[in-house]
Amino acid sequence: MIEIVDYITNFFGLILILSKYLIPFLILLTIVVFIHEYGHYYFARRYGVGVTAFSIGFGKELFGYTDKNGTRWKFSAIPFGGYVKFFGDHNIFSDFNREELRKKYTEEEQKKLLAFKPLYQRNLIAFGGPLANFILAFFIFVSVFMFVGKDM
């Protein structure tokens, strides 16, 4: 009888831990990852780079939709991170062989490839994620000081 009570107590303790700590952590992590990845997405779209996927999480897609630009917006099974996949980006290290890409894609498609963008645009696309996180942190600090105040 005591063993059953222990199992029930442990089960409800686990539910309490999940609802009090893990779920808020996952919600906060999802927001931070979304802001970060949106920074990459924003600069990619601004400079005409094709974006084929915007994912919150990794692994199997749970749900999503495709927008008018052909970007697949999705939530995936493993919620610890995310990614933006650019058109024609086949190598995880983004090591581009331009001659191979010239043969594989038409001139119109090459305009949407990250590999054919100037270096400053590629750098801004890469820096867009951390920049978005800095902006988010700034707004969080400003909000805390505005609405909570500061002890003297």
C-alpha cells in the first residue's frame, strides 16, 4: 500500500515540476529562439535570399504552414532550438562551391542563393539572429525598469 502512495506522490510531484518549471522554460525558450531566427529571416528576405523553412524546434514537424513566398513555417518535436533554411543551402557548414551552384541553378534562382550575395549581406544575415537577441534584451531591461522600477 505504501508503494502505491509513493508512486502517486511521485507522479503528482513530477506533474508539479513540469507545470511550474519546465513548461514556462519551454515557452520562454521558444520566444527567444523565434526572435533569434526571425533576425536571420528578416535580413535574408531583405536582401532577396530565398528562405525555404523557418522552424522552431528540430526533428519531425508537428504542425506548420507554407506562406505565399514558399517558406514553410513549422513547429517541430524537439523544442530546444530552431533554424532558418535558405534556398539552395545543402551543406550544414554552408561551404559553397559556386561553380557547382552555377551549373545546378538558373540565373533567376541564383539571385535567391546566399552564396551569390555580397560578403556584407551574408554577414548581416548571419549577425541578424544575435542582433535580434540584443534588441530583445534591451526591451526586456527597459520594460523592467519602466514597470517594476529600481530599489534605492
